[in-house]
Amino acid sequence: MDLKRKLAEGDRPVGGWCALPSPGAAEALATADFDFVTIDTEHSPATTESVENMLRAVEAAPGDTEALVRVADVEPARIKRVLDAGPSAIMAPQINSPAAARELVEACRYPPQVASGSGDEEASAESSNRVDSDGYRGQRGVAGSRASDFGRRLDEYLRTGADDVAVIAQIETPRAVESAGEIAAVPGIDALFVGPADLSASLGRFGEYDDPEFTDAIGETIAAANDEGVPVGTLATSDELVDRWVEAGYDYLIAGTDTGFLSAGADRAIERYEGQL
């Protein structure tokens, strides 16, 4: 899986957003050769089954597009179902503090393992008292799933699965902006993502992307995260916003949504037709 590497190496990946819980929509976006497609489950009727089928659709498309899934919260049961389906990245909204960021990472990790024959069998029996090298106990339950080839490589996946999956924290409130550097510094957080609609709304300036308080907030977030070596992305829903966000210094973008592309294409077609009458 390359998305985590691209984020870490500053390759400035670009993605699309899939709000419709449709494998066809996900596959269509993947054929556009995005680096990744984001499958939304927060503001979407998507189910665990539809997410899994959308992941299959992205993988079936030609090219190397990968899938990121945005979950609704950091509840471990919800996160493990998504990770078991096998995405390349997971993103959670409303991460307002380093503590919330740690909850997110811990929900994505298995309990740390002791190698067989290491002489630490007694420690292995007390797994609830053990933490990994980043200080996480790990909340993800263990079971054979699509991510581990339905259990065929579960032993390997248990040890290495977290190494391939990017974990992204959304910054959507003034409190999160103030804590952006600390959130980015949490071990296991691979990127931040500013939700422009939610952040502007929480500042009392919904959609006012020229407002100085909003622009200062995104500048502060990008600078604080980049100081920790962590990239920051956002969502652009128009050509003008693509240009604006690149100029603002974002490190990666989601450059449009499936519903937005449908609406814009339909509007252009109607306008073109009516202009010929």
C-alpha cells in the first residue's frame, strides 16, 4: 500500500471523495487515476458491507488508486470493522486533542505480541499490562478477515498490519487548531485533514474561506503539523478551491466529490442544451 508512503515522503497525493455508498461510483472515481478515493461513512448511509464492496471496486479498477475510509467516530468496534475490510487508510472526524488522537491510533492497533520462544511467555499471559513501542495497548480485536486474506496470513498481519495503514486525524474546531501540533506529534498519526466546512462553521463563518480568522486557523494548523513532519490536507469542491488550497500550502487534496461531479456535469449539460435553443 503506497498511500502511507506518499504522505510520509511528501508526494502530494490527490484523491476523490465518494459520498454515495455505491461500488460503481467508487470504481468510476478510481478509473480517473486518483491516488486514492475516500469512502465516507460519517455523512453517508454506507454500511460495513457496502464499504467492503466499494473497496473491492476500487481495487478492481485499472491503475493504482487506493482507498481511504472516513469513519464516524473513534469507537473501536466501528474502526475494527472498517480495518478488517482492508483499506489503505482510515480517517476520523472531530479529533480535538492529543488524547483523542491516541484513542484513534489505539483503536487501529492490535495488542502487542511477544515472539514465540522469546522467554517472555509470562509477560505474554499478562497482555493487558503490556504496551507497544509507542505506548499503546491496542484495542483492535483479532479475527480472520479480508485484510488478512480471511485469516490465511493472520499471524503476519497481526504483527505488521498497522505498518501499511495510514491514520488521519480531522481538524474541525478551534480547539483542534490550537492543539494541531500536539495532535500531529502523537505516534501513529500519519496526517491531518482540515474539514473546511466544519471548521468554518465552528468559527461562526460557514463557507467564508476568505475570512482572516479562518485563513489564520488553517495557516496555524499547517505550520504546526509541518513542524512535526506531518502533512495536512483538505477538501476542494471547485476549481477555485483547488487553486486556493494549493496556494495556502496544503500538502495533499481531495479534489472533488462524486455528487459534486454529477451535479456539475448535469448542470453544464443542461446549460449547453438550453443555450442552443
